[in-house]
Amino acid sequence: MNPHLNAQTHAGLKVFAVSARHLSFTRAAEELHVTTGAVSQQIKQLEQRLGFKLFRRRPRRLELTEEGRRLAAVVDEAYQAVGLEVRRLRSGVMSGVIRLRSVPSFLHKWLMPRLPRLQARFPDIELHVTAEDSSVSLRDGDFDLALDLNDGHIPGLAITPLMEERIFPVCAPALLRGRPPLRHPADLAWYPLLHDVTAWRGSHEHAEWERYLEAIAAPPLNLRRGYTFNRHHLTMAAAIAGMGVAIARQTLIRGELGSGELIAPFAQRVPTGMHYGIVHAPGALDDRRIAAVHDWIVEEARRAPDGS
């Protein structure tokens, strides 16, 4: 142990903090319920341990030396911080940093509009948010909680399911002008396709289109054509720009459909078998701060199971 920070030094610093606040050994002794002589002796021993003077003894008063003034400011700040944290712990207020990872589109479209409610409920929790797509592995230790779209199984990690994702084609109304009508899946042969190559964990670049067309028993189509993107929101932006037909996610597309920026040419909405979920290490929820954020996300998902 550092000889300057042993138990005697810490005890002396407490006496010094009170004495510096009062600039009086007598008043410090009254607050600490000891004698004035005991305070004076503690300060003398502390000065010997530190190797510099803390006070100038004047007739009927004390003055802090420059070293004493600087140390008093640091010690007072430290004791205030300790006192504040003790009060928070006693009152049940939660504070600290929680590391949250999320697939980017879900973060942008679903979580971000809701974060002010989390901030209002837990103002002393600081969320450190990182966007990582599903091509980046989830490693225990990189995060406290992660929002991910997957099949519910990641070895070594626990998952709390939130909502199942459904998919369906969308396009800009302008895309239909000057082309054959888009009434049936076979008509897609006349239209460029757009692909999200990181649709969900473990997917390949044509997985969304394959899943949708297989589920509705569509005739065979050439899917290996068109633009590819590694973010869902970029794929949707390309669709809004009239670049082609894309696969949308029910959870994330309500705004664009409501505004008329995008339309859904087919009625069928297909379950992907994938769920958005909260990924965490086993035992992570033993930390009540992490559990509080986890439970808040679950609560938000239950309030809006379709992503609204």
C-alpha cells in the first residue's frame, strides 16, 4: 500500500477536511466530538506524513497554506461525491454507465424515439450506445445489453424476446409509373430489386426476398440482381428514391407507409421466424441498473408490439 494513503492518513484527511471548512480546530473538534487537542495532534501527524504544512497558526485564527488550500478543495469534492452516492444508494436512485449495442435500423427507428422516456425515468443512468449490424459478432464483455434480430439462440448468451418481425415488399409510388402493373409476385420480374445484406443474424444477401417469396408460394424469380445495402434504413431510402422494390420490416416502416412515401403492392405480410430481442450475458440482470434498463425496453415493446 502507498505509505501516504494508509488508514491513519485517511483518518487525518477527514479531520483536515472539517478543520479546513471551519478554519478552527475548536469548531472542528465540536463537530467530530473530540477534544481540540486531539484535532491539533491529528493535523500535526498528517502534516508529518504528507511532508508539507497545511495550516498557518495565527493568533486566534487559522489560515490554509497554498498546499492546504489545494488539498482541501480535492478532499472536499471527494467527500461530497461519496456522500452523494451514499444518498443515491439509500434512496434507490440508480446511476452509472450502461453499454447498449443495437442493430442500426432498430436503434434508429424504434429505440431512439423512445429514449427520452428512459432518460426521464432514470436521469442518473448514462447510456453508451453503439450501432453494430448483425455481421458483427456479439461477444460477452463488449456490452451490457444488445438489441438484435435473430432466431433466439446465441451460444453462451441469454436472450429476452421482444417482438417477431414480419416482412413484405414496398416501393415508391413513382416507381410504378411507365412500367407494367405490380399486382402479382411474378410482376416483380419487370422491376429492379433492392437487398439488405445484413437482414438478421446469420442471413445472406438475398435472404429476405427468398423468405418472403417462398412463404407466399411465388413462382421462381431471379433474385440475384439489383442494388445491395448493408443497412435496412439505406435500403428503405433507396426504395423511397424510386430505385426499386425492397423488403420492408413491419416494425420499422409504419411512418413511411403512413406518409405515402412507400406503398405495399401485395397484401401478404410474412413472419420471418426472427425476433428482436435483448441479448445479455448470464447473470447480467443481477445488476439492478442493467435490469432496470432491460425491463424498461420490455415494457416499451409490450406497449407497442407492432412497432408503433
